[in-house]
Amino acid sequence: MPASSYPSVEASRIAGDSGEGVGPLEMKEKSLYSRVWKRLIDVAASSVGLLLLSPLLVIIGVLIKCTSRGPILYRQDRVGRGGEHFRIAKFRSMVIDADTKGPDITSSGDSRVTPLGTVLRKSKIDEIPQLWNVLKGEMSLVGPRPELPRYVANYSQKQRRVLCVRPGITDLASIRYRHEEEILAQSEDPESFYRNVVLPHKLDLNLVYIDKMSFLFDTKLILQTLKSLFA
């Protein structure tokens, strides 16, 4: 699938406007929402979410331990706001030591994914532990998905602008690439396709998000994310 299939203008269409940004990053970072309310909402929502979902978290943890060898949670080094590294948390969906048995990216049909892991990944339930990252201030509910350090090292100056905000659990790119594993599986070289086609387009979408960041836009993306889980 050629890179031209993912023009940056699509980001504007998904965002629902003509493609004109609302202003430079510095202006957005000085907005009351980005400075105060976004973080307060993150803390409140992640706290309530962890509390209400605690029974489900326990059940999933037990199922993981009963169906495969290894820890319940999988932690991986990611790059957050300001280039700071942090450990992202997920329910483990792959066999133990999967990092040493294949590439960093995962395509549909990857033999490293456990049977239970397939269900967790498809439903995005494996991402729920990231509410803890949100509560700690390492992530936000909505924001550019955090990438591996080796990918971030190759960002252009323009692309590094995504590091000026907290990474999020969901964003425009997460919705657009809801079925990313299936897309990668169609490529002869998933790693190269991700690095040269998918990731640049994701970053274009992330930059659109930064320029449009607001309470209403974040709410819209959360609702679209919930809807996409059933698509």
C-alpha cells in the first residue's frame, strides 16, 4: 500500500475541518484547558476508571496467570512528553520473552500472541492498565500514542513536536488504525511498512490533534474510540 494512500489532508477530514490549525503549539499550551482542566479530568477519570474496573482487572489478571506462563502486566520503555522515558503498562498478551523472539511491532497472526491475548488485543482491554500511567501523569486519556525510543530517534524536527504534550491512551491515529495489525499483515515487510508509511501518517494525525486540542475535541475522540471498539 503506497504512502500516497495516506495523505495528510485525510487528517483534516477526520478532524472534521478544512485542515487549518487553530494556532501554534505555544498558543495551545497556554490555553486553560491544556494547562489545567485536561490534567484534572485525567486524574478524575483514571481514578474512577481504575476503581470501577477493578473487578474486571482482577479477573483478567487471574485468566492471564492461568492460561500462560509469565507476569500479568507487560511493561515497555516509551518516550513521553519532553522526551522523557517511562514504562507503559499493558496486560500481557504475548508469550514470555516475546521481545527476544520477534520484531517490536505485531502483525495479525503473530505466533507470539497467546489465545487470550488475541481477545485482549482485539477488544483493546490490554490497554486498560494505562489508566495507571494517566493517574501518575505520564500519559493523558487523549494524546499522541507514545512510541518506542528507536522510532522517536528518527523523528524530524517537525515530528518531534508531538513530544510537547503528554502521550495518550487514544488519539486520531488510534481510531484511524484501529485494525493496524491486519494492515501490517498485508505487507511483505511489516517493520519497514510501519516505519516508512504508517508511522509518518500517524505523526501527521498527531500534529492535527495538537492544533485542535480542546475539551470538546477530546470528548469527541473518546466517543469515537468507544464506537470503534465495536466496529
